[in-house]
Amino acid sequence: MKAVVMTGANKPWEVQEVPTPTAEPGQVLVKVHASGMCYTDVWATTGYGGDIYPQTPGHEVVGEVVEVGAGVHTRQVGDRVGTTWVQAACGRCDYCRENRPLTGQTAMNCPGARTTGFSAQGGHAQYIAITAGGTVLLPDGLAYEDAAPMMCAGYTTWSGLRDASPQPHEKVAIVGIGGLGHVAIQLAKASGFETIAITHSPDKHDLATQLGADHVVANGEELRDLGGADVLLVTTNAFDAAEEAMTGLRPGGRLLLSGLDFTRPFSISSEGVPFHMMRQQVIGSTHGGQHYLSEVLDLAAKGKVKPITETFPLDRATDAYDRLSSGRMRFRGVLLPHA
């Protein structure tokens, strides 16, 4: 089969012919119909995921089951499925002994976790073998191209929104209108919240409104002048903008960190009223469990959220990576391995 291969840290992607995997016991073999591109693919390529090379990246994977391994009874040939960053845990470490649900935390805390595109082959390929328990069934009628970004971009932002537990009267602000943020706006609005987009890019103002934002502001000061937000969902790795936006967080507000930046920590300003006296919270949020994933897939199937995508055949994966790593990919890139 054809697959994207990361050959080393900071080395260009290569599309190679590699052996097609088989479904081992407990696994299913999936013909990949769409594989979403996340900025984590760039972090992995530049070495922040450790020395995992050679490896195929991609953890927003959807497709059709074509082979079922021994012992699998929950999936069958022909099922439309998807998988995410974490497929399985070791089940025996201290973290697993607490019997937590399979979430993004698992990858950080279970040394034996099977992680898509890191410890195990990723989805930027024509086929992938996946732990059956790490798959979810896709709703009928949801196109693969729309489903793939839900496996991380949708899953991440919906988990953040759910972790924030906004109340009916509260306002939700989204920092960063990119691959995650343009999905977050739609989810917040679909949930019935007054939604505010925060972006420094004037060319995104009209789009943010079209996606459902009730207001669009450029920074925390403008957010504060608008009355502030109760939930500040950070969907960008531009932590400077996120830190500044905290000036518009209301008393008792929650800041949800869903963006990722390995190069610098998130910091809280000591200027003005200390955030602890405002009873504010900073909450780290990632994939929160397959029940959240099922919820966001259902919203996508109902048309409540639809990702804006750029699609590429697998042979153009290096072009797609250049657009992603340079910031020219406006929203979500999706590889179509059989196009």
C-alpha cells in the first residue's frame, strides 16, 4: 500500500510503498477513506513526539472495516468506523489500575498506550490496523471527509466545551479561528450559547459571523468592553493571544487550554486583580472520552457542525504538509488515500 512516512526529525515526508498491515487478534483492518491533518503532525515530524521514526502520522482516521481479527465481536466487515489519537491502554500500569476511561490523558500517563501515528502506524495511508476497542461507529450519512476532522478537531473542542460546563446564561469565547476554532464556534452556537470569536485577523471576521459567532473581537480588552466571557476556549498555540484574552474573562470564568505549544509554557499575568481572587480557573483539556466523541459525531451528522476542509490525494501529502507547517492551511487538511 501507499503510506506517508516520517523518516526522521525535521526530514520531509515521503510517500512510500510499504507492506499492508493485517488485523491481528483484537484488531480490525480499515481501508482509510479520509485522514485529517492536525498540527500535531508537525510536532511529530519535528521531533516533539520522540524518536518514533520511521512512522506514518495521522490520528484523524475514518474508513471501512475490511478484515476482522480473532476475538473481535463488536465490529464486522463493512462497518464505517473512525479512530483517534489513543486506541488502547496497557491495562496494568498504576494509571490504568484506576480504571479511567480511554482519553487523551491515557497517552500521557500510560507508558504502554497504543497511540495512532506515534507508537502505532497512523492514518495517512491506504490501510491501517486498529485496536477494535479504539474505534467508534460513524453515523449513517456522515461523509468521510467531514467525519475525519471530528476525530480530533471536533473531539478536542467539544471535550473542552463539555469540560467547561457552561451554564445557560453564560457566554463562550473562542480564541483562534483556525482548524479547531472554526469548529468550536459552530459547536458553542449549536449548544445555544452566546458565542464570541477572538481573532487578530480582519479577514476572518465575516467568516466567524457566518459560522455562528454573535460577536467578533480582536483582543481581551474588546472582550471585556463587550461584558466579558464566562468560558474562554483556547484553540490555538498562540499563547500570547490567549494570555492577553484572559483580561476579558469574567469573575468565576474558566479558561480551557486545548491548544498545544511545546516551545513555551502558558503563563498568567500578575497585573491587575489576581486571577485566584477572581475565582477563575485554568483547565487543561484534551480528548475527554468516547462518549464525547459520539456526541460530536452526532452533531456533525445532523449538520450542526461542518468542518471547512482542503482535500489532497495521498501523492500530494508533502504539499499538504508544507501548507500545514507554514500556516497556509486555513482550516483542516484532509488526505484521501484512495483518490
